[in-house]
Amino acid sequence: MKSPKIALMLVALLAAPSLLFADFSYQETTQITGGALTSVFKTVGVLSSQARHAMDPVVSMTYVKGNRMASVSPDNIEIIDLDKETITSADPQKRTYTVVTFEQLREQAAAAMQKMREEQAKEQAQAPAPADAKPENTDVKTSFDVKVRKTGATQTLSGLQAEEAILTMMLNATNTKTAQTGAMGITDDLWLAPEPAGYSEMRDFSQRMAEKMGLGLSSSGAAGGSPMTALLANQPGATEALANLKKQMQEVKGMPVLQVMRMGMTTNGQPLPAASEAPLPASSPSSGEGSKVGQAAQQDAADSAASEAARHMGRLGNFGNLAGGFGGLGHKKKAEQAPPPASAQTPPPTSAVLLESKTESSNFSTSALDASHFEVPAGYRQIPTPGLAKSGQ
């Protein structure tokens, strides 16, 4: 449920920073609102209480005071301290907390990249291709594309006049032999209102954190000296695309008071449609047994679209392995049924939303914040951070 905050911090990071320190806080309400992957939550929810409530709204508060930021919800407390260069995560239910340093995160990211390279080299060594064989992915060309566009649409949200901007981040693939195209990525429908007093604190904090973590883009567009460099280097044109995005974001002013983020795939090489452009079907009727039927029909349609998109991506070549895991989302019963007559067939879907979430921001305040917001509550016990070597604790 934390992913929508990424876009908010991206907007803050790419905007021009100010230098004054003050206190700032606001409330967020986040909810998963649809997508083919929601069927996983419903299936696992039979066995897991956590999965069963995965689609419930989550209300959290974010506090910023100088070089510290805290995000507090009923299930999680996260405290980022730029002076100490630490991220503290606390579990209010278990009354425990973990601490990880920025350096440990950088080392973990670098180790993951190194492991990935070693595994790729091992696979190539174990199954060498014949001397006259053509590499499988030679025909698949990939590119990375990010952009933001203002639509001109407006609406009033939380008493503020907001304008729409759509942010798209896509990994595109084209099979040069078959001319088939496809894309995987994220589309964020942002509704931006004039910045409330104190919002610059959030923006400045994001900028300072990016610099300390080594994630900031240089003037040339490169994320020099960080694991991000290697990650972006794997996608042709990625650093140039992000540099271009930074320029575009400087023309987009305001704070997102509403954002609808989607992850998914398209089969026509186009970005994933935004929520305002292609709303997910509403379940109907609204109550009783009929509601369950409507929800089942909606989920079945989403699963089928995801399966069809995954099959299309698979036909692109090795790139399709990224999406192949979603091919099992469709119902087996449906696969066993005979295809409808040609006259009754409809064109296959050109996009599939795997997950959609909505985040609303409100209650902006510049009131002085008590230091207790940035401290682990009394009585909590520190435990080792999962995934880190004991020597790094």
C-alpha cells in the first residue's frame, strides 16, 4: 500500500526546491481499487487475514520536520532520518521495530545487481548456444519511455481546484521480425492543486534524501555512482528519458491531492490508459447476490484481458518472460470452452490493468510538530532487519 507515495515523492523530487525548514503534515487515504491481481488477494484471503483486508482503505499521516519524515498508519510506522541516514520501520501490532542505514540499502542494491549478473553468466555458461545459432532476443528491441502531459481537465477536490496531469513510465518492446509491439509500465493520473503552505518541506526533504541515497539525476541525466546507474543502463535511452521527464515536471506545478496509479500491460505499444481515460467497469448491481455476480464478471473480464496481454507479450520473445507469470490469471474453465463463432468474437483487448490504487491527500497543516512523531513509541523491541547480513545490523 506504500507504492502511491512513490509518485508523490517523484513530483516533489523533480520540482524546484526551496531552502527554508519548517513543519508540515498531511493525511493520505490509500486503497487498491481494482485490477486483475485483486483476484490473488481474494483467493489468499481465505487463508490470510492480512490478504483479506488488502483492499481496505488505509489512512496514514505524514509528518516532515527538518531532516526527519515519519509516515504513520495503523499497521506501520516509518521514520526517515537524514542526519543519521537511517530508516526505522515499526510494527504497532507486534510492538517491534527495525533499523536500516542508507549504506546498507546501497550495499543491498549493489549485491542484488551483482547476483543478477552472476546468475545470467551462469545460465549462459550452462547452456551455451550453438556457434551458428542466433540469440533468442536479437529480434526484440526495447526502449524506456517516461513522460508527463497536462490534459486541461479540472475538478474541485478537498475544497481545492485541481488540474489533471498524466505521468507514464513504460518499458516498450518491438519484435523486429514480426512487427509485434507491447509495453509494460505504470500510469499515474495526478490531480494537482496549488501547493498548500508548507508543501515545500516535503519537496525539499525528497531532494535531500535522493542526494544522500545517490538517486539524484545529474545535469547530464545520469544517476552517477549509484546502483541506479546500472539499473537504468540496462534499458536503452532510460537516462535520457528520465532527464527529459525532469524538464517536463518542472512545468507541472502543484501537489497531488488525488492520484490513481495503474500497473499493467498494453499490446499495441501505447502507454497504459489513465483512470480518467478508461475507467475500470463498475460492479453492478450494488448489493446482494447480484453484486457478487457483477464483481465476478468484472474480475473474469480483467483476468481474461491480463491473460491475453501476457500471451501477446510472450510472443514477443524473451521480453515476454516478464509478463508470462500473469498468463495463469484467466480461469481454466474458460480455456476449456469452445471459442465463440467468428461473428460473435470481439477484438482482443489492447491493454490490461494488473493493479490500480487510489490515494487522496488532505488536511494539510504547518502547525508545529512534537518530536514524538519521529520516535519509536516506548516499549517497542528492536529486531534484526530481514534480508540484511548479521554483520550489517
